[in-house]
Amino acid sequence: MTGAAPAGPAAHARVPWYTVTVRDATDRDVDPVVEAYKPGVDVTLIDRNLAFTPEERLVQLMEMQRFAEELVHARRSAHPLP
């Protein structure tokens, strides 16, 4: 997109496949619970993961799921139910 960003409380920016609504933030938009958690969020991890393609993210998810299944199997092997 070229030119200045949309102005006003409910301006719209058109993109070929969807519409983005840009609003000015107000006090009613601030969630105190979200604000309480923000200091503990590592934004670098979010940025790093967003750098991956959707396919790469799915591969990571599948590897994590495989690892979780290995942990469950190891626990069951070490401590079988009676």
C-alpha cells in the first residue's frame, strides 16, 4: 500500500483478500489481565516463530507432538499402572 495510513477511529485499509480495520486505542480496549501478563512475554520468541513459514511451523508442531508421545511412553514404561 502507498500513501498515508488510514486516519480516524474506524478507518479501513483494503487488501485484496480481506479488510483491516484500524482503530484508535481507548481505555476500554485495555484488558488488565493481558496487561498483567505482558511483562512476562518474550516477544523475541514470537518474532522468531513468525519468521518461519506455515509449513515449517507445522513440522515443528509435529516434532513437538512426537516428543510429547515419547515422554508419555517413557513414563508408562517407568511407572506402569497396576
